Amino acid sequence: MSTHELQQSEAAEAAPQAPSPLAAPPVGERVHMPASSLIPLINAAGLAIAIVSLTLSWWLVGLGGFVFLVTTVIWINDTRRDIAELPAEHAHDEHH
């Protein structure tokens, strides 16, 4: 191996490597995944019923709209609860 090749090899080893986008998080860091829920599906169904029912019946529009609003409130509350349970270092910082 020539001196030039040796220097390039040493420089490549010394240069910091960017983490792979598919790399696992460091040991000890918890990956947060929301719990599985049917709320988003019911929410979408309520909205779809409300929209499609515009041509059918105002009662169905009201029912679909009611289901949509109730599931939206539940979904937002579930998300807020999940965010509140995250570790302190993941807390939302409003000073960014």
C-alpha cells in the first residue's frame, strides 16, 4: 500500500460517519408508538357518511357529523394524553 493510499485510508477512518437514516435509536432511548385505535377509522366513516348523506337525508348528515365531532374530540384527547406521557426530554419546548 502506498503512502498516499495509507493517508486516505486513515483520513476515511478518522472522519465522522453520518448515521444511517435506518439506524436504530441509541440504547436506552424509547421509541414512542401510539396505541392502536379504531377512532381514526370511525372518524373517517362519520365524515364520509355526513358528506355522502348531503344528497340523501339531513338526518344522516347530522348523525355523521355528530360521530365525526365526537370521535375528533376523543382522538385529540388521546393524543394529548400520549404526548403528556412522553419522557421529559421529549417535552414540547415552546421557546424554539
